[in-house]
Amino acid sequence: MKSLARPHPTDTLSRSTRRVLRALWVALTLLLASIFIAGIAPRYHELANVCVDVNCRP
């Protein structure tokens, strides 16, 4: 009896194509994470230098 389940779309891709897509996904994830971290780092640095003392002078 033939199975009625359809194959997953990535099952039709070759192993090398899946490898390339996985590498692109990892690279994009790292790029987005680095952009996110680079955007937060300057703000964190500014917040770390905020003076909380009443007699604080800039």
C-alpha cells in the first residue's frame, strides 16, 4: 500500500545543497546576532557611565 504522506520539501534536496543552506543559515544567524550585540553595546556603555551621585559632575 502506498503511503499518503508527502515528503518534506528538504527531502528532495541533495546533501550538498542542504549543507550550503545550513551554512548560509548559520552565517546569517551569526551576522544578525553580531548586529544586535553591536547595537546594544554602545547603549550599555552609555548607561554604565550614568552618574547616580547627587554631587556628580559631568
